[in-house]
Amino acid sequence: MTCLLNELKLPETLRHLSPQQLGKLVDELRSIIIEVASKTGGHVASSLGTVELTLALHAIFESPKDKIIWDVGHQSYSHKILTSRKNKFHTLRQFKGISGFPNKEESPHDIFTVGHASTSISQALGLAHARDIKGETFSVVAVIGDASLSGGLAFEAINNAGSLKSNMIVVLNDNEMSISKNVGSLSNYLTAVRTSNLYVDLMGRIEHVVKKIPQGESLFESVKKLKDRTKHIVMNFKVDVIFEEMGFKYFGPIDGHNIPLLMSTLQYAKEIPSPVLVHILTKKGKGYSSAEENPTRFHGTGPFEIVSGKPVKNGGKNKTYTQISGQTIFKIAEKDENVVAVTAAMVDGTGLEDFAKTFPKRFFDVGIAEEHAVTFSGALARGGLKPVVAIYSTFLQRAYDEIIHDVCLQNLPVVFAVDRAGIVGEDGATHNGSFDLAYLRTIPKMTIMAPKDENELQHMLYTAINLGTPVAVRYPRGEGIGVTLDSEFCKLELQKGEIVFASGAPRILIISVGSMVYPSIEVAKKFKDATVINARFVKPIDEELILSTAKRFDRIVTIEEGTIIGGFGSAVVDLLSYNNINKPVLKLGLPDQYIEHGTREEILKMLGLDVDGICNSIVQWTGPSSSVGLRR
């Protein structure tokens, strides 16, 4: 059978195709996405839901002259295939392959490199104003999901766009889902619009009657008023009024899987000289039954069997740090009714499913609103509760001011369970948790812990919840070490590290933290004269242990899975300097750059943070004589 995608010059020829040809492309695109993602993993459900929309956008607009901006970007796989990346699509999310998100270094059709929610309307508005100031003529379209629309940044942009009145189009892709099920008033509001068949039927009848009246054109304004009143009577609220009162012309809701309807609506919106919002309804996972039935699991999935939809086993046998975190918080909450959990649209991703089901009154999913999650948690703490904010490192960045102003300045006992710290793998630069150690350790009254394994993680969470001050416990993505878990939790002594390996003469002292402790032990075993400290605390660091030990060693190495600039190693150097200990220090960690996608193992090897890489760095730093210290 002929493959249209192989025959066409894309995306420019799309506007010349028949509806039948476009329908064939829909099937081909979905087939490619499912086939590739079944091997590479990825954001399947979101991208399957936007195939028709993507075709319509590229048929009406002339990308890259016209700017199509994807919010978050996990729905952009069709866009990648249609913009000269079909032959590379099999490398999706693979090391040195194409990114799973829009990436401006990858294609001129990717206007921005993105991966976080609620940014597209602000970006579209900025581009539209730059266009107007420069006297240029091109269209700007922002595609944003209903979940991302709940983010504060999106509302700030809508408010500004309405007052500035630049020509731009916002496509609201309404599929009732973020990563987990949408929550909040806006979600309920849009659901009412989607499900109001009475309103749709009644309005259809009114329009049909008006068109038959000879003076129908003159009744246009009256019908428009009647439309608003009808919507108000039938629904008790008017979704279009929200956006029209904010300066947008509103169209919708319309079927997001009807290409001719999408194209005609977008073409009309293109001609309107003011902000336009096109509200479309789509089904997440469209065209693949497994994803339609379980859109949450197929939001971001690993490799899977196409026929059954079941995940392909990767041989992992240990529980993940996320699972240990979730079960620990759950067990503590069973005995302490003041413990509450907060997440920002990441119930499953942060391991809180059981907590949410068992303690619904003590669980809060605030939607894609990280800033609110932090300030809200601070107030929960002020009210006498013990909130745990379970959040990815990369998303916690968005609430930096709230951590400072609304938690730490008030010295409120909020616990931040910082998941996916360090290298996250295939999601790449926008999702790596590179910076949390550096930005958190600058904040007064903040305590920071990083466990060497999953057993230490559970004790750290227990310690943090009962400490009574702001605490961050950061841990990596993926499986734990596989150590035996203690049956009872215990409080760790504050600001105390431990020596976990000692060998031979006091020549090289390795001070490591978190996920780098076990690799450091393996490194030390390759030398005859190395000792390893598990720091445990990044702030406050164990000054007594580090100073007393450092004095006895010739050289000191710090190792962390966080940015070198301002990170844990900097804290050690500051401590040594302040105490007049003048010893050579080698700081190993993540470099001052945004780090590409690939498996965690591939990236750590590339950065020299695997065992062999660390050994090589130490040998190069200490000089040729260090080879004597290596065990053969």
C-alpha cells in the first residue's frame, strides 16, 4: 500500500490534499507513533489525540514562517513527523536521537525548546508583539491543553493578550486530562460545556430557523444576544464570556478530530485582527484502544506490546525511589493524622495513588500550579498540619519564590519530597533535576537531605516530617539499590554524615551525596588509599566529620548528581576555606550546561560520572603517580 508520508513534500503540500487523503495521513501518523513509541517509550496518548489538529494547523498555516507553539510539547509527535523528521523518528528520545519535546536546535519548525506547562500563550503573545513592532506579517498560534490552561502563567498571558489586542490564535485542546485526571473549577467548567447537549441542540435549532428568515442577516445581533442568554439559561454560565470579557474572540467547542471543521475554523480565525481562542474537544489516546482506555499510563510510557498494550518488562526487580517515597509517606500518615500530601497534577508520578485513595480528605492535587502547591502547603503547616509536597525537581524550580517567601521565611514545617533529582534520562534538558541542590541550599532555614539508598530514604522522610522546620529530601529517578528495608522508621541525627568505606593510607577523601555514594564506594575499592563519606546532609553539612577527616587526607573529591556551580561541592569548599584547610579539592558533578536526553546510564557515562569516569578524573587530577594507588 502506498504511503502518502513518503510521497509528499511536507508540510507545504498538506493544504492541497483532499479530505480523503488527509484521513489517510491520520492513519499513517498514528501507526508510526504507536510503532516507534512501543520501542522507545514516550508521550503516546497526548500525541495520538492531536493528529487531526496537527494536520489542520500545517494545512492552514505556513510553518515555519507562521509560528506554531506547543505548550509542554508532549503532544507534538505528529508535528515532528510532518516537519522533516519522519526518517529520524525511530530515534525518538534515544541518545543522540530526536527529542521527545519541541527543540529549537532540532528544527526551525520548533519555535521554542519546551517541556514545562502553561508557557505557550506568553510566548505567542511575545512573538506577536515582536511581529507587530517590526511590521511583519505572519500568524502566531499557541496550542495549549485544558490542564495547562489551569496554570497561573497561562491566565497572566490571557489577561495581557486581551488588553494588548494583538492578532494571535490560542487553540485550547480540551481532552479532560493532564497527566492524571484534571482537577479544579476550570476543569469542571469546561466539562459542563462539553456535556451540555441540550445547549448544543437548542442553539442548532435557533440558527436553523434564523437562516430561513428573509431578514435573517439583520437579526444577527439579536441572535447573538439570544445565544448568550440561551447559554446562560441552559448552563447557568457562559464559557465564551470568560474569554470574550478578557478580549478574545471565542469559537467552540468543536470536534477536534474533524479535519474539515478544524481547517475552516482555523482559516476564519486567521483573518480576525484580534486575539482568538478556538476550543476543540479531543480524545487522549485516539485511535489506539489501549491508550484510550488508560490515558494516564500512556501519557508517558516505557516500551510496550502494541497488541496487548502491556509494558515490556525491562528486567527491573527493585522498587523505585518513587514507590518507596509513596509507601513511606503512606505508612507515616497511617499513624499521624496531621500528615497531608500535596501534588501538582502528578498523583501517579509521585507514588501517591494509595495515599489519595485511603486518605482523600488529607490529599490535595492542586493541578498544574506548583507555586500554589507550595504556598498552600505553607498555610496548611501554619494551620497545624504536616504537609508533604511531592514534586519533581524540575517542576519545583517554578516555585522558587514561594519556597523562600511563603515557607522558609515563615519557618514553616513543609517537607519537599523532591523526586527525579539529577539526570532523568529520555526526557532530557527540560526535565533533568540539575539545580535543586544549588538553589535550595541558598535559602535560610532550609534543611536538605539526600539518601544513598531506599532504606535511608524512608528514614529521611520520617525525620523530615517530624523535624518541625522546612526540609527537602531529594532522590533520583528509577530503581533503588535493592537493600533490605528496616521495618521501623527512625529519626536520623541532624547534620550527621557517616564514613561508609575506608582503605589504606589517608590519601584521597571522597565526600559524596545521594545517588553518588554507591558509585563512590566502587571507585574507592579501585584505589588502595581512598575513604568515602556519605554526607547525607547537604545543608547543614556535617562540619565536624568533614573537617576532622579532611585534615588527615592529601586530596579531597566531592561527587554529586547536581550542578557543580553552587552545589554540594561548593558547600564543602566554603567550609574548608573558612576553617583555613588548604587542601586540593576536585568537584565532580553536572557541568554548567543543559544536558541532552538519553538513558540515565548513557548520560552519566558521557559526563564522566560513572565509576570508570570518576576513576579517570581522579587519576588525571592527581597525576601519573596516582596509578600506583589503583588496584590492578
